[in-house]
Amino acid sequence: MIQIRDLTLRYGDKTVLDRLSLDLPDEGITALSGPSGCGKTTLLRVLAGLTPSESGAVSGVDPGRTAFLFQEDRLLPWRTVGQHIVDVLPKARRGEVPSWLAFAELEGEGGAYPAALSGGMARRLALARCAALGGDLLLLDEPFAGVDEERAGRMLERLRALDAPVILTSHQTAVLERCDAVFRLDGPPLRLV
Amino acid sequence: MWAERLKNCMRIAIPPVFWLGVWQLAAFFVGRELLLPGPLAVAKALCVLAGTGDFWLSALMTLVRVFLGLAWGTAAGAALAFLTHFSRWASALLSPAVKVVRATPVVSFILLVYLWVVRAAIPAVIAGLMVLPVIWGSVTAGLAAVDPQLLEMAGAYRFSRLRTLRLIYLPSLRGHFTSGLLTAFGLAWKSGVAAEVICPPVRAIGSRLQAARLALETPELFAWTLVIIALSLLLERLLRRLLERGERA
């Protein structure tokens, strides 16, 4: 179980997390759902160790062993699709590139540059890169934004097959329906509905 | 089709013909080759020069000196830019010094360096000193413009420092570096030749320029100046092509 206790974080005058306490499952696929700007991304960033909280504690997560998918794709314009996967793989796992391209349904696009990809393709590549990096916990911020529902469903099942716990944020009903647990949130400050 | 080609040829040919005509007319009105030789006299002097081995050797040695200066100035400028970007102390200590180098007139540097360095090395030292602040400025601006989101991604995805340098910093810097290097090349070329004129080494375009001036060989002076301009334009074009090819690769 991932235990969040009394987490507090402010951006200037805006309190995003106000003594938030929450228990999240550490297996299966967990979704955090809520309106834009309610603080879901901030919570994921705190879990990944990318944004330090002002006070409170998180247990059950090692930030150094998480894989975080940013809300933006953050692809490198000068690297090809295949190179994006290679960049996060250790040398011994370089042979996995075709299977990660298949994971993202980007077979045949290995030599393409991000500028040649559609928004959905770029998102799938960003997700595949994050999943290829791997870790004890995958933290995915809007992983299927711009991806059609059918494909998102297929990719979600592939994520499940990776056998690593996943916490994701999403607004898409089709995605939420396939998750093992859904936390409905509101804010700011972030709170369970 | 043919009319279009003819138009293009005219567009290319008319400007030089026009300016050669202006030059010839001015030389005709001045009437003294010592003050202003005409294009034909200069072309003749150039042909005579090009027939000597000394001409080619002088040009080659000047090229070597300028490129040596460009190389060390570029390496030092880029290294200093990284140092001042990542270390506040280095920035506090070195940034004012680099700005002083940028603001110092090239002639002051030539005369100062003349006191400290053997004559043959002065042009390369001066060219490098002129290149250094330009490259430092462009690389510093490039480093400041690197996308912080990509750097955060590199940290989150556990990229090593070397990988972050190779995959994010260097490609992000390419545009700034390319424009800086092209500007720096022009400066290196002009300052290198100026140093050769003031502190003439044994074989150099600048030395020949100075010798022509002292011997009142004005057509030769013009011929060497033409050589300097032609080499500068040619090499800048070559460098631009090389850099463009590098960007495409």
C-alpha cells in the first residue's frame, strides 16, 4: 500500500495539497480522476520525487525506482522514434526496441522523427519510452491524451501485462472503466470526492 | 525557359560588371596607379603573384594560423561557457574577463601580445582571442535556452551527465553554436590578417600586404586585398555548408 500522510504543498498563494492523506494500492492499475487543475499532476510529481512537498510523508514508494510519464510528451526533436526507446534502455536490453515499438503500435516508424508523428503517435511513443524505462511503479500523467479509445484500451492491457503497479490520471471514461481502482478527486486543494 | 535563364545570368553578371566599371572610371579620373590602380592593373598583378610559389605558401600559412586561432578560440570559448553556466563562482570570476576581452580593440591586443609571444604565433593567438568571446556568448545564450522540461525528463529518466550532454545539451546548442562560429570565423580571418600586417611573420598574406605597401606597389596591395576577400567568402561558404551538412546528419 502507498500511504500518503498530511501532504502539504503550495505554489505561491495557491494551496494545491492541504494535509492530504490517502492510501493508494501498490498493485494493478489505479486511476486518479478529477477536473483539470485540481492537483492530480502535483500529487504524481510528489510521488515521483520531482516536486518536494512542504510537509507530510509518503511511504511505499521509492522515487528513484519510479517511471514518470510527463503530461507533455517531452520528446527530443533530433532523436528518432527507435532512438527514444534506446535512450532509456541499458545496453543489455537494446534488443527490446522492436517489442516496445509494438507496445506503442509504432512498428515501421522506428526511423521517423517526432515532427513526423501525429499527436497520438507522439503520446504513445512517450508512454512506450516511460514503460521501457520501467521501475517498481509507473506514474502516468494523462497517458492516453489524444489516443483513440480502442487503442488506449489495448495499450492499457499491455501495461497491465508488464506486471508493475500503475497509477495514472485520466479523464477518459473508457480508460477509467478498465482500471482496477478509481479515485475521484476534486480541488484545489486536492481531496477525495 | 531560356528567357528566365538569361534573366538569372544577367542578375548575377550585372552587379560585378557595374562595380568594375565604376572602379575603372574612378581609376581613370584619378589617373595615378599609385593612388588607385584600375582593375586591369590589379588583375595583372594578381596573375603575376599567382605564378609564384611564395603566393600559395603565404596564403596557406595564413589559413593555417587563422584556423589554429579559430580552433583554440572555439574550444576555449565553449569550455568557458559551460564553466560559467554551471558554476556561479566561475561566472563571477570569468564572465567580466571575457567581456573585457570582447571590448578590447584588436590593435591593443596585437601590440600587447607582441610583447609576450613569438612573432609567428601572434596571428593565431589574436584570432583565437577574437573568437573566444563570440563563441562564449553564443554557447552561453544556447545553454540558457536549453528546454528545462527536457532537462527534467533527463533527470527523471536517470540519464547520466554524459548522456544528458550528448542527447540534450549539444543538439540544443547547435543553432547558437553554428551562428556563433560563422561570426567568429569572419573575425578570426580579419584579426589574424591584421596581426600579420602589424607583426609580420615570414610567410603570410599580411606580411605580403605590408611589403607591397612599403614598396608602394599599389596594384599588388589591391591584389592581396582581393585574395583576402575571396578566401574569406569562399571559406565562409565552405564552413556554412559543412555546418549545414552536420545539422542534417
